Amino acid sequence: MFTINYEHRVKTRRTFAIISHPDAGKTTVTEKMLFLGKVIHMAGTVKAKGSSKYARSDWMEIEKRRGISVTTSVMQFSYKDCIINLLDTPGHEDFSEDTYRILTAVDFCIMIIDAAKGVEERTRKLIEVTRLKKTPIITFINKLDRYCKNYISLLDEIESDLNIKCIPINWPIGSGTSFYGIYNLKNKKIHTYLKKKKSEQSQNNLSDSIKIFNLFSLKKIYEKNYAEEIYEELQLIENVYDKHNSAEFLKSISTPVFFGTALGNFGIDYMLDYVVKYAPSPSSRKTNLRIVNPKESFVTGFVFKIQANMDLRHRDRIAFLRIVSGIFHKGMKLKNIRTGKIFVLSDAVYFIAGERRIVNSAYPGDVIGIHNHGTINIGDTFTEGENFSFIEIPLFAPEIFKKVLLKNPLKKKQLVKGLIELSEEGTIQVFRKMDSNTIFLGAIGSLQFEVVLDRLRIEYKVDIAYNDVNIAVIRWIKCKSKKKLKDFINKYSQHLAFDFKKNLVYIATNAANLKITSDLNKEHISFSSTINF
Ligand code: G4P
């Protein structure tokens, strides 16, 4: 099974997600990428008039804008000689733990920064998550056709705020209404931005206009004084920033920086060219027994997301399995290592142009959807038989907490069952306090609470309400010494709870409390914001 063709297919896969703060331009960049991948056929249209409210999924947002169906969580398209898998990271109000976990299932990320706003809060959080696995980051500075911060200050901000070195691959000339284009620091060519009518923007890619950079040619394009100013600035930039170093990029020490305007369809193709040339192909992954290399011929994979918006009454779910190694074929039998159950996968689906299609074959880096009725959990490993489990599929410490109020006390059993199942799917995290047995829920995005409320009502026939609870932060506790752990439990039992997998967590009412406790106990107890599924 191990052929040159197979190796080539692995080498030309690119699996990534986009990181951004709401409104920085993720949907617009995605749309332009789909256009460049020939998945959609006209770039440059904008949101339908009057649709000021965002849909729950950014894919749905595109769908609404474009009148096409792309609702899914993974998009596959080809660009140059690569197959690209773009994993949607729920944003806006459907921001959730899924958003974080998806970042651990990809091989690299593209970070979009709004040039007027710089590094924003959501971006900061998402970048923290990528740090867990030192995921390589490519940066796209967007909206250059509007007012922008000073570009050097912007890169300084990224460097200091996100602790990553910026390596500009190109440099913008002007901004806002005077945005003239970008200068390629490597081949020293200028690509001129041509403001076009929206209907023409599909042609506005970088191959449009390439001008060799020297003062003479600049003077032909710009007024004499401005040409000199640009010339000096670009020479300065060449000396200020380090040259691209692909090893540093792959270790996430540095981030290549691209500039452009997604709305103007300018600069995205250049970044995708970089993706094809330098971004990592599917990587090896750790299991509890050994490291699995994507070139291995046996099929292995792990589940990182479960989508339950199919037919709720039948617990119809799609589990998203990332293939780590081997070629998956339709009808293949794969074993869920956690349960030992064999799945005959004749109706696994993949997503193209918004449609679900039956998978005939899939390669490392690809994501396939497996239908199930609640028998697959997040973190499950599938193999052709070898017994091991992928270990780096994390659970993240929730950031919002609520106490559950059961409206009909006779429904306690259904409530517990529902909460256990929903937590195994990754919809919510459930905790039980050690001293009082009180159940409380934790989530990363507030929409998760609404989803749980709805699903408990529809699928488990349980009505609940929520009460606020005085918890600001939880951390998973680890301790090597049984005696020290016992002492800790005795001392802090009012601050302890179990998660749904019976892991011990410390509950703090504020960050200061957490700091004091962790400082006091740091010799023996570790406080972690993630734990593996
Ligand atoms: P998001 O998914 O990250 O939330 O951002 P999205 O792409 O939806 O973009 C947010 C807003 O920014 C949209 O405007 C979009 O048109 C605009 N935008 C995206 N890229 C650019 C760019 O390069 N230049 C400019 N000037 N704007 C850009 P909106 O106000 O929400 O809607 P609309 O009235 O433009 O449709």
C-alpha cells in the first residue's frame, strides 16, 4: 500500500484553521480562498442587505451571502498541487470549546488581524491554545483599504503581545484610500492594488501587475517625492526584519506576515502560494504507546468534534475523524479503541462545496464524518486493530459557569444521563462539588448553555434553568504523592470538585485565590488548564 503516489498525496495535504477576533475578516478571507480553490465562482460579493445579524456558523454566513450551501465544519478544496482542508472554527456567538479543540487537530493556523485594531482579545486566547502544540502560525493583516495602524507598530504589537517574531514576506505601500499595493521582499517586485468594482474583484489577484522595484520604476508610478519616500521606507524594512526561516516558522518561533485586503480580494492568493510551498503537511501524532507517522500504511485517526444538529430525536450525530495515517477506503472496518466496537464505514462523509458526499478514499490530514447514534465520543481513537489511543486531544478549562436547576425533581435520572452524554460529546463540562454534591456546568462560550438547555428538553425530556454560581476559574489537579494529595484534599475540600471523568479539579472564586493556592502548594501540586480526553 506504501507507494510514491501515497507519499505525494500526504506531502501535498494542508490542514489548517483560521484564527481571528470577530469581524477581523475570517468569513471574507475564507470566501476568497474558496473562490481561489474554485469551490465558489464569484468573489467579492457582500452580505445580503439587511442581514445585520450573524448566523450561528460562519459557514452559514457565507451561505447566506452567496446563496449557496456550504454549511459544514470542514471544507476541502484544491489549490495549485495541494489539497487543502480548512476546518471552520466557530466564532461570534457560537464560540465554544470546539473552537479551541479544532486548533489542536490542525497542522497550522492562519491568524487574521484587522489592521486598524491590531491584536484583539479573542485572537490572544486562540493563540494561547496553539501554543500547546507549538502550531505554526501564518499572519494575514487585513483591511488595508481602510484606516490602518502604523505597520511597524502593528508588527511590534504582535511580537510583544503574542510572543512570536514577525517576518514580513511582503510590505504594504500606503493604506486606506492611498493603499497602492504590496512589495514582495523576496523577489523585489511591486504588486499594484487596483481598486475595482465588486463585480470585477475576482480578477484582482497578485499576478495582475508586477513591477520591478527600483527608484526609477517607482517614479514612473508615483509622484517623485512619494516615490522617494516609499523607496526609503522599503529599504529600511529590508534591514529591520529578519529573513524568512522555514525552520523557525515550523517551530512557531516566527510567523510569516502577509498584508492585503480580503474584501478587495488582494493578497490572499499570495498567502496561499506560501501555504503550498512552506506550510507543514500532516504531522505525526502521539499515542499512549508510540508515535504514529502519517506515512504508515494502516489507517488510524482520532475524533475531535461531534456535531449533533442532525435529527435530534434519533441521536443522529456526525463524529469528525481526522485521519492520521493510511488510506481510508469506503467500506473499511475500523475499531473504536475505547469501546472495542467495529464500525463498517460505508457511509462516511466528506464535505465539498457545502455538500456531503460519501467518502471513497481519504488520506492523512483529511477529515471524514462518521454517522453514529451517540456511540462515539470526542477523543476516541479509530484504528484497523492496533490498540493505542491518541493522547493530545484536550479538554479545556471552562471560562463560564452555571448551576443547574432541575424543574421537576423526579427527572433527576434523565438529567444525569443527559449531562453525562452531552459532556462526552464535548457540548458542555459537568462538575460535581466534593463537599455538597452540587452539580455545576462549565463552558467556554455562552451559547453552549443554551444548546444544553434545548437538547435536554428535546432529547431527554428534562426542563432545567440556570443559576449563577460564584466560580471564576477551575484547574485540574495533579499530584505524584498520594499522601500530599490527601493533605491537599483535607485542607481544600470546599474548593474541590470532580469533572465528568472523575478527575479532581480546584475551584477558585477569583484569579487571586487560584494564585495564592497554587503558590502555596506548588511544590507538590500542579494546577493545569487542560487535560487530555
Ligand atoms: P469575521 O468572519 O471575522 O467576523 O469577519 P467578516 O469576514 O464577516 O468581516 C467583517 C466585516 O469586515 C464585514 O463587513 C466585511 O465586509 C468587512 N471586511 C472584511 N475584509 C475587509 C477588507 O479587506 N476591507 C474592508 N474595508 N472591509 C473588510 P460588515 O460591515 O459586517 O458587512 P458589510 O456591510 O461589509 O457587508
